[in-house]
Amino acid sequence: MRFRTRTAEVIIDLDGCVAPDCGFACVKACRLYGRNVLKIEDGKPSLAVSPQEAVRIDNECLACEIHCRWYGSGVIEVRIPMEVV
């Protein structure tokens, strides 16, 4: 699964996801620190909003990636392009 935010791209490898064994760490982190753009659907994380809405409301807190690394299988990557000025 992939979706864009204002300045980043979030990639979740659903095939490598160990949910529910991780307790849905990414979804819980998104609810606690983020803007609730992730939900649980069919036992895996999915977008709770449209891709267009995710661009608008996601606060790019990185919590889903961090909590997946701590409690899950590390299958979330938030890519933020850096430009040298």
C-alpha cells in the first residue's frame, strides 16, 4: 500500500505485515500522534480516508514507521525527499 502526504510518501508492505500480532502498532500510533489516517481492515492497516484526504490532513509525524519498527515487522517506510539548497 502506498499513499502520499504533502511532502512524503508512505509505503506499507502488507505482505510482510505481522498484524494482528503487533497489536496494530501503526494504527494505534497514527491515532495517538497523527491524524487518524490509518484503520484496520481485513486484519491489516489500510487508509481510513481517501488518498486525496491523506495528502491534506496527514501531519507527517512518522509515528507509524517508528512504532512498526519497535513493535511490528518494520514494513513501513516514510520517504521524505531532501533537497539541498
